[in-house]
Amino acid sequence: MSNTSKTRVLSGYELFIQQGNKIKHNKGPTKPGKEPIKNESFTPVISIEGIVIEKKEGKSLPPTKEKYLRPIQFRQNLQGRRLINNTSYQTREGLILPKEITTLVDNKMYLPRHKKLARDYGVDWLLKLAELAKTKGKPSRWYAKVTGTKNWEQTEKMLIELFKKIDQMKDKLAGIGVSNNWIMYYVGASNKLSEATFNRCVELAKSRGVRKPPNLFAKSIKKSLTSLKTLSAQ
């Protein structure tokens, strides 16, 4: 009887593990007439979650991750802003600012500055400032001040908070039928009245059987503001 040992046949799972080990050590499976597969060049896959966590923990990031993180941080910074839509003001010559804005710029040499603000933040930002400027004693002077380089950071925060209040007011008044032209008025009214008083006016306008909710709401707000003014004068 021969004592020659028989060659053990590897199972399918063992062959799979063996092949994986070869690839791992850059010794990929070969085919007749071809070189082994090499993994010298590859595109790094970066976990966004990991980057955010490392950033929060104050860990330093390698240059490669910083390269990918910069545009991510830029998009995150934009989340507090409104979506930029300047389609209505784009022409073949470029961005055209509406008259509501240009009439407030006394020195036309600064128009490029306002066009840049419009491109970076949206024309609606400057239009809102122009709207607010009309309520001031010297509109063009106030507009120039709030759009200046020194004051823009404070102006940006103010507008972000204002747009947030406007969006919240639109949600609160949904179903009443209030025109958007009156939203700023009601934002101002809500700042003067207590939250409970303002909400009572909203609930009254949304009650069943009300024929003209916008009119009833306007009367309720006006009455509440008048009462507040009377109490303040006493």
C-alpha cells in the first residue's frame, strides 16, 4: 500500500479567503500572459461623518480631508441663508440690479460692491434692505451704512433672523389668506404684542364661519395694538 500523501482539495470558502489575501498584498490573481493586478492608484473615500466628528473634537485634519471639507463647510454656512435665485435679474450683459436698489446708491462707483452682494447673497437680500430703508429718515444714508464692509457682518445676522421670522409668520398665517405684502407688518406687530395676544388673533381668524379671515385678522391685530398703545400712555 503506498504511503504517498494525498493533496487536500481546498473548499470554496478557503479558496475565497486565499484569493482575498492575495489581493490584499497586491498579489492579485493572474491570468496566462497577464501581469498580477496591482492596487497602486485609487480614489480615497472620505467619511463626511468622521470629518465632522473630528472637527467638533478639535482634532487636526490631514490636508486631503481639509480639501474635501472646505466645500462642505461652505455649504453648511449657506444653510442659514435663503436660496439664491437671481434668475429674474440676469441678462446677457450680466446681473442687473432693480431700481429699488440703484436709486439708494448715491455714489454709482459702488455699484460693483452691491452687485457682488447680490451674487453672493441674492437680490432679495438687498431688496429687503431697500424696503427697510424707506422707513428711515435718510434712506440712502441708512442703506449705505448697513451694506458697508464694516457693518455687513451685523447686517447679515439681522437679515438671517428677519427672514427666519418672515418664514415662521407665513407658516403661522397659512390658511388665513393674508397677502405677502402684509407679512412684514404682522412681523412688526408680533414683536410688539405678546405671543398669547397674537395667537388669539390668529385663532379668531381661523374660526369656523368666518367669511373674510384676512379682514377679521387685520381688525383684531389693529385693535390689540391700539389697546397696547393706550395702556402704555396711561
